[in-house]
Amino acid sequence: MEFVNAFVLGRVPLVKTFWIYGVLFRFLFLLPLFFMYFAGYNETITDAQRVPIVLYGYAVFGYAVITYVAIWRSADNYTGPIVWSRLAKVAVGISVALEILSEFVKFL
């Protein structure tokens, strides 16, 4: 639990927070959803089978929110060249904007 606290408060180094937890782990968590989507599971499953997939998607989204906060705070605490801190924040901003946009597109 101490690591999670340090992670959310931005005490984990920016490079580790961004690349390992923000890119690598997020990619690994999203991989099953991509495979199911591209394999056509969306058309062949029942509503009861869809529930765990939707819950998993919400868990991945929750992980993303926590990771975005951690990256932002880690960038605030970063003592290296300012460009990396700012680029990390720009990446978080773009990611959040794309997530919000993807939710709106579903309703069009």
C-alpha cells in the first residue's frame, strides 16, 4: 500500500511512472480488449457474457485515471530538464482529451 500511496502522490520517478506504468502496463491491460474487439467477440457474445468485459474495461479506465494523476504529480516533482516534465503533462492532456472524445463518439 505504501507504493500505491507514493505512486499517486508522484513520488515515483517520472521515467518509471510514465514508461512502465503509463505506457507498458496500460498497453498490457488493454491488450485483451483489443483482441476481443478485433476477433469479433462483440457480435457473438450474449449480454451476460458482456458484463465481465465491461467491468474489465471500467477497471482499465480506473487504472488510467490513477496513472494520469500519478504522471502529472510525478512531473511536478521532476527535477531534471523541464522539457520532460512538460511533455509528460502534454501527453496526459492529450490522452484525457482522446478518452473523453472516444466516449462522445459512441453516442453519435
